[in-house]
Amino acid sequence: MNQEAVVLKAIDEQRLKKNRLIVAIDGRAASGKTTLAKSIADKRDASVIHMDHFFPQAHQRTKERLDRPGGNLDVERFLEEVVPFMKEHRAFSYRPFDCQKMAMRELIHVEKSDLIIVEGAYACHPVLWDLYDFRIFLSIDPKEQRRRIMARNKEASDLFFEKWIPKEEQYIKEYALLLHCDLVIE
């Protein structure tokens, strides 16, 4: 059974227990989190929220903050702009942060849905842990990860390998995500 089929089966089993489901998909860089979330959303009519939209803004990017495991997440804004609406099962809007332009973009509207997927690095941050009904972690072979990152953005690849991947690995280890997620796909 392929990765997507395993995840769809697990989500369908969870939906038998609970009508409304909030799922986190976290994992290593280039492991397929966004692709998987989009595929599930298309097949199960889910709303998707991308953690990439919640990276810290310029004024939040202090050395102290970025040195903390999971510090590369604007968790405060996520808690304010997303969490209350998901908990209350309401539609909502938020403004994604664009790291390339270091500016907020236009509003994104998230429809009310019985299945919401929060995908991306830091989705399983401990502050958000209790929000989710089901947590998925995607891993990837380091050689395949390197190949995908180089294919995606060769110019920025050094930054990934030297800075962001070590920070993600620190976060994964610190919070023992592989042991705590409901489903781990290697």
C-alpha cells in the first residue's frame, strides 16, 4: 500500500470515531507533506492550512527565538488567527506571511469543513499538540531529500542544508515526534 493509501485509510478510520477531524501532517523537509495534504483534500473534501504561512515575521526573528526547537514558527499568530475558528468549526481567513518578500500577503479564506489538515514543518509543535485528533509524521531518506531540495530550489539549497534542516532535526528530536505521532511513514 502506498503512502497516500495508508494515510487515507487511517483518516477514514478516525472519521468513523469522530465526525469532525483535525489532522496534522508534519515531517522532514521535502518529505511530501504538502503534496499529501493536497491529495487528501482533493479526495476527502478537506480544508488545508499551510504552516509555511506562519513562519516568523522580521521582528520575531531573534537569535534566541530561532535557537529554540520549533522557534521558526509564528505560533502566537496561529493561535490567534486559526485555532479559535477551527475549534468552533467556523470558516475563517488569515494572511499568510511570505518569507521571500518578508511581508504579509492577501487574505486566504478557509471554508468550514469536517476535515481540516494542518500541514508543514512544525505542525506538531507541542503548543498545538492538543488541537489535533490525529498526527502524521513523514520521513524521507536523506539522499532523496537532497535530490528533491536541489530540484525544488538549487539556489536556496545551501540554506536548507546548513540552517533549516538542522533546525527541523533539532525540533523533531527535542519533541520526540517519531514516538508521539499517531502514524509515522518512513
